[in-house]
Amino acid sequence: MTTTKRKGARSTKDISADILQQLNAGQIETANLVEWLAVDQKLLLENLLKQNKRTDYLKPVFAKIDRLKKQTVNTINEAIGTELFEQTSKNNDKEFLMIMSNHNADLVRCWATYTIGKNESLNITETLVQIQSFAADKHFGVREICWMAIRPKIARNLDKSIEILSGWTTNQDVNIRRFTTESTRPRGVWCEHIEALKQNPELGLPILETLKSDKAKYVQDSVGNWLNDASKTQPEFVKELCRQWETESNTKETKYITRKALRTLNK
């Protein structure tokens, strides 16, 4: 799976009819956030189910979408993924789960992440093992949705999750390293907060310490944002940790992270 090199449109109105048709048919990946937001997920779903002779799944998925109090890209995404998990479970349809997980369309792979996150028969170790390939996905959308899909499970199994994720911080794949911090951010974005980490951010140190001088800006931004989240409830912890890191690790990477971590406190 590789993200297309095609340059995405700068606004929805600039997306050509041909490109939009291919996106909604699941033939190509979205090239940027504008396209990602422009995809008609219900039409994409209908095309996917017709192509794979699973139209029986369509009515219950649409019903789930219709019951949403608020229909946004993310709530629709979750509703589709959740109901597809329900339908494939009822029908023991492991074949379709594989089709989704390896589909060319990034939004279909996003739906597949919820079939992991919503599967309560998987313990947290099994959940993280199964989500790792999505954490490494080359498409930004899949990487963002996959941590959102399993974050509630991470929050419910925080100690074990941190123990496992701390082992991912030395992974060669920058996307997997970044997942460790993005999935555990105390406040996060478009998701419920993790109260235990807001009040006791030191719980996250097994992950954070290894990444304090990571060479990848993608990881540095996430570590800095993690600590900035924590600074809103535990400012002294963050200030002291940043002082400690700057003493122990005199690198430009650590300086960048601490500056980002302290940005709210330094306003």
C-alpha cells in the first residue's frame, strides 16, 4: 500500500468529477485532507459492498448512520466501521475483513481499524498487535483513525498499553514510533481525554523518555504535543521534565520538543 504521488486539490470545488468518481468508487486513495473530507462515505460503502457481493450489509450500516445524533466525517467513519464489524461477526465473514484491511481506498482501511477497536474479544495485547500495521500505514488518514479506533481500549488498559507501546518507541518505522505518543496524548484531538494521564502524566514516561531526542520531526511534534497537553493540568511536572531533558540531552531535537511542550506555559 503506497500513497499516490498525485497532488490533491486545494479546495473541494477544484476536485475534478473524474477524480471524485474514482475516490467514491474506491479506485484511488485521497491525496490530501480536502479530498479525504470530500469523499461520500455512503456512496463509497455502497460501491464497496456491491463490488464484493455484500449488499446485505448495506441496510444495517445505513440505519446506524441515520441514528447518529451528529453526522460528521469521523462519526460516519466510526459508524460504518462499527456496523461492518457487527455484520462480519454475525456472518463469520473473515474474508471481507481481509478485503477491507488491504483495500486500495484509504477510507476503507480506516473502517477496518474499527473492526479491531470494537472487537471486545481481543485483549489489549491482541488489539495492539493487530493495529500495528495500520499505525504503519503510508496514508495519513489511516494513521489518524487507527489510534482513535482503539484509544478507548488503551484508556481502559492504560498500564499494560504503556508497557507494550514503550517497546514500540525503538521501532525503525517513524509512524509506529509516533503512534505511541499520539494514541496516549492526555487530551488528544477529536477524542475523549485520558483522565489518568492528565492527572498523572509521569505514567507516560516509559514512552516519552525514549523519544526525547527522536530524529523525526513527525515524532518530535507528537511528543511536544503530548507534554503540552499535560502542561494544562500538571504544569510543574512538564517544566521540571523539560529542564531535566535539556540537561541530559543537549540536542536540537530535544530543544525543539521542549519548546513545543512549553508553548502554552510560555505565552
